[in-house]
Amino acid sequence: MPDLIDNPISTQLDESMLEGFGGFPNKLFLINAGGDRYAANNATLPDGQTIDGLATFPDADEATTYMSLLAGLSGEIIGKTFEEAREIAVSKPRLMCLFLFVGGKIADVHWVR
């Protein structure tokens, strides 16, 4: 089974984020940490439940910003279509969603489970 990054940062989601907003672009950027490993993150829902999601970005600059915020995270920034990114998340049983990061913060959530 593919590995996930051991120490994703934690984010608190507010109620408005639970249904998502803004929409995901068709082209996304991911951080490939080698092989079939990609940057992931976790967030805490208002009810206290913690969820894990694939970290996605609208452009390579946002992915670079994210890597600079997390000490020790490095990898290759790769482009994927929304569907390809969704399939990556679906293939990893631990991941519940895609997170779209803008400005180092979660801007949208797409649920896969």
C-alpha cells in the first residue's frame, strides 16, 4: 500500500468549508514525495472529527508556498487533471477528500468518501 506523509499539518475547518466553495480548477498541482507518495494534510471538523485529504494547488507557485511553510517537506511539483487527482485520493483508503490550498490555507474541499 502507498505511504502517506507522516506528519501533515493540522487545520481547523469552519462550517462554511464543509460543503466546499469556489470550485476546483481542471488542472491541479500536487507535490510528489517519491513513487506513489503525495503531500497530504489533515483538518479537524467542528465536531472534532479529524479528516485526511490530498493536498492540491491551483498553480505551481501555491505548491511552492506550501512546501516553504512545512519544514522538511520536499518533492516534485507535478500537474494533474482534477480527475487524476481525485483518482489518487480514491486509491488511498485513508484519504477522505481533496483539499485545495490557496495562500497556504484550505480554500475548497472535494469529498471522495
